[in-house]
Amino acid sequence: MSDYKLVPTDLPSRRRGGVYVDMITDFSKMKQTCVRVDYKATPSSIYSGLTAALKRRPELADISVARRGDEIYLAKKGASV
């Protein structure tokens, strides 16, 4: 008898952008002009992930990412952060 098991399944589709794209997309639908991002990653990882996601989504150019100390914010253009 083997030490492993092979389980039949379908291959999941690949998600492009992941959680950071989801954050930006969700924020774009909100009425708020500025939000603080609360996520279980280091501030540097969150900032770079959001920045990279925005570069891949030119249609969301009206959103920016700001870092103030260890806090990360998403803001719509015209909002002061």
C-alpha cells in the first residue's frame, strides 16, 4: 500500500493580482475618499502589493496609495492624506 493518495479534481483558475487588486477594486466602489488598509502583512508588503496592483490596473488611475509610518492608506485623487 502507498503512503500517498491521488485525488481527482479540477485545476482551479489562476487569479491575477490577488488580494491587493481586490482591495483596490472594492475601494473604487466605495463612497469614501480615503481608507486605512488593515491587513495581516507588513506595511512594506502591503504598500508594494497595492502599488504593483495599481500599475496593472490603469483604469483605476484615480486611486493612490500612501504610507504614513506603519499605516497604509488608499485615497481617491483629490483627497488629502
